[in-house]
Amino acid sequence: MALPTEIKQWTTSQDGLKNLKETTTPLLTPGPNEVLVRINTISLNYRDTEVVMGLYNHHKTTGGPAPTLVPCSDMCGTIVTSNSLSWKEGDKVLSIFNQTHQKGQVKAAHMKSGLGLPLPGVLAEYRVFPDYGLVRKPEYLSDEEACTLPIAGLTAWMAINGMRPLGQAGGKGETVLIQGTGGVAVNGLLIAKASGAEVIITSSSDAKLEQAKKLGADKTINYRKMTDWDKEVLKMTNDEGVDIIFENGGAQTLRKSFNCVAFGGLIDCIGYLSGKEDAPGDRLNTNVLALLRNVTLKGILNGPKERFEEMLAFYEEKKIKPVIDKVFGFAESKDALIYLFEGGHFGKVVIKVG
């Protein structure tokens, strides 16, 4: 198949979702140890909306974005040209978020290799990648399902297994509290249940909680109806608390997470959907809160390639199917990002490029 000389892409000046622009650009040619990928599907993350809106500025180690940027980081594609011994034409691949983060703890240098900021992202028809910046797509998944895994899947995997040694995934017999029903949350539910954990999930929507039950959630809490949801978690666990918390809320939820985590438990700091600045009122110091129940507070910045491949092997073994809320066409990319930002989704929002 002949390749085009020009391709379509979406660009942002980080000045708002409605100002996202579809443009054309010359097709790049891969250099040594690089591959050209035809992008088939892209999944969206909350981070992408922050980038487009100019709000993703708390990670100073990224070095900041270019004036004009192609957003988005998660894609499934097909290699059409390979200058690498690692890949051949026709291979189906997934992107890695921080391209140079191959193993171990993320370092400041890796943050400069993030797709969709500071590097050009994947909201385009084609993209050149270094051969180390990709992993193989599991065959049992569709392109739409597979593209949801680089950030949402791996972040959820690291929340449950990042504190355990590589190759020693756990979760069996543990209790996991998951806040919300977005991409990370739903992947966390699927991973935890496949691992043998008990899952409590919170949402402001009874309809979404019913969907979560169908995916295996053991207990659910509507936090709008039950504002003291931390007390309900303790009641559900016979005052023991939960072993792992997906702390997706931030300012309005962290204090309550400290209240209902088990002694020796883990609070994974993943998101800040309720705000980046603490709410007024109870200002008990974080050190004291951690000491009260001997808690580990861990920030999750995705994970390395080696843990991504570990996660994909687990997904393949358990035949886990990611949950897709809605699929948009490439020409509808702006609408897709606006839809995600409005927060009505359950699972992942996907863009089909072809």
C-alpha cells in the first residue's frame, strides 16, 4: 500500500478544548532503529484534556510543552515501515507513555519523553516511534480495546502491584477501594477481581454503580447520598479498613481515604478530580494522618515498559476485556475530548482513526 505524503493530525496551542484544530503535515520518514506506525485507534485520558486546556503544569520536570502540540498518548497501531530488528511490517503495537521509561522507578529524565506533552502525541494518522517505545498488542483484544491500556491499564496495575516485586503480582484476599468509574477505576476493578481481591467502588451515579456490579464489584457506595462514605467503608470491612485505595479524587477525598485505609494499608495517589488544593477545615498534617494507621502514601506516575508487559501477560492469561464507553471518529476528536471532560463516561473513550 502506497503511503501518503501528507497526513492529518490534531494540534493544540493549550488554549482550550474548543480551539483544538485539525491540520495537515508532511509524513515523516523513520530513521535508524525507528518505525513508522499507522495509528488505528486512540484512547483519551483526563491528562489530555488538561494539556489541551493549558492546565497540565504541575510536573515541572517535563520542561513544558511546545507552542503547538499534537496531544494524546495512548494508541494502537500497525507498523508500516520498520528500520528496526525488533519489529516488522504488519506488527500490531501499543505506545508507551514515557517513551524512555523502560524499567524501575521513573526518573526526571523520563518525564521529558512523555507523549502528548512534552513530545508530540498520537492524535494523528501516522507517527514515527523509536523501536523501544512500543509493546506488542495482545491478539485477543480489538484495536479499540487494546489502545485503552497504556495509561489507564498500567496505572491501575501499578496501583495494585507497583509496590510488589516484578513477577510477583498480588491482590488475592485483599480489599481494594476504588473511587469513581473512569478508565483507571474500571481497569482497577477488572484487575482486582481477576486477582482475587474484594472490591468496593464509589460513584455519584447509581446507574454506574450497577454497571460496576455487573463487572464484579462486591460492594458499592453512592458518595452523594452517603457523604460519610469513609465510615461506610469501615462498616463494610468490620472496622478493618481497606488494603489499597485508588485515590482518584484528591482535595475532597484524601482525608476520608486516610480514615478508612487499613493499618499498614496503601493509598495510591492517582488523580485530583475534586481539585488540586486542599479544602478548608480539618488541616491535620499528612505525617500525622499517615502515622495514625501506619499508612503508605504512594504517587503513581504510570509505570515502566517492563511492568506494562507484565500487565499485558496477566490480561492475556485472564482474558480481561477493557470497558469502552463510546467510540468517536477521527474527525470528531474535539467532540470526544469535550465528552470526556464532561465526565459522564463509564470506562474509556476511544477515537477510531481509520
